[in-house]
Amino acid sequence: MFLQCAVMPLDNVVGSIAPSIRESEMHESNIVDDQSSPSFSTSTSSSTLDSIVEMLLLRHGEEWGNDEEANLHFALDAASLLRKVDGAHLIGEPDIEDGKLTLTFWVDFQINDLMTIDQLAFDIFSRLSDDFFYSERSLEAKVIRYSFVTGSERHGHIGSLVLAGSYAADFVDREKVRTTGTVKYHA
């Protein structure tokens, strides 16, 4: 996770979301997992990102992350800025649905570890982020998703960077085996 706060002091961000995060962790610890096989999902029903977005919407108003014109300009800027990223290329145009932006990239090289893929993601994010930025990584079926929020005092953008393709899918499968011990194919 990467957090950059230039507009508001980090103390304000952490102070505002800490109770919400603690409540979420307490709720999750009370849930009994009755699945017999280990789960591979790294996302939670209420993530830190959700808490940060909630705090930003409270601070700046409900329209802060839902400004269609600002999101459209952000998507157009993203499309032009991200045409030449080393190691990945943008698939199609950025998609805006329900006020959330999705940028999908095809990964052009073999991924050996999380640090390598995180570096690629943050090379992309360094071109996009506004005054503040926060992202969370999750490994999903065949893709690596970085859900993010970025913005300024005037407007914000909420969305996902999706890293896809055969190299991303292979990495997710290898990481699943490494972390859970399960194998994809049985002979």
C-alpha cells in the first residue's frame, strides 16, 4: 500500500479513519470462516480504501468523487499519458461506470515477484496521481487489481488499475500456489 498526502496532514487522515478501521477489524474477527479450503482473496468487505473514500466524501461532499466532467477529463488525460508505459500497454480506453474509473493494462513481461508488479503499477500511478493518492492491491482470478483514490480539495477520482494478460494470470496462479499451497491442476 502507498499513501501520499500533500493537501491534508497525514495525522488528519489516520485520525479520521482509525476508528473505522478498528471497527472493521473487530467485525471481521467475529466472523467465523466455515470454509474447509483456504481462501485466496486479499480483499475484504470493508477495506481501508473504503474508509478513506468515506472520509473524503464526508470532508468534501458527496459530489467530490462523482463529478462526471472531472472524471471524463481525468480519463482522457490518463489515456494520453499512459500510451507509452514501459512494460505494459493500455487496452482500449479508460472505462467510467458509476463514477468509478477502470484502466486495464496488458502486462508485457514475466512477473517474478510482488515488488516487480508493484513497481509497474506505481510507475503508472506516478503519472496520474493528484495531490493525494492511496491504493490497495488484490490478486483476483487472472488479474492484479489496484483499487485507488486520488484527488485534490476540488475533485477526486475513484477507480481501479487492472493488470491483465497471460503474464499477469501466470503470476496470480504462482502466487496462489505459493501462499495457499493449492495446485491448479491435479493429475
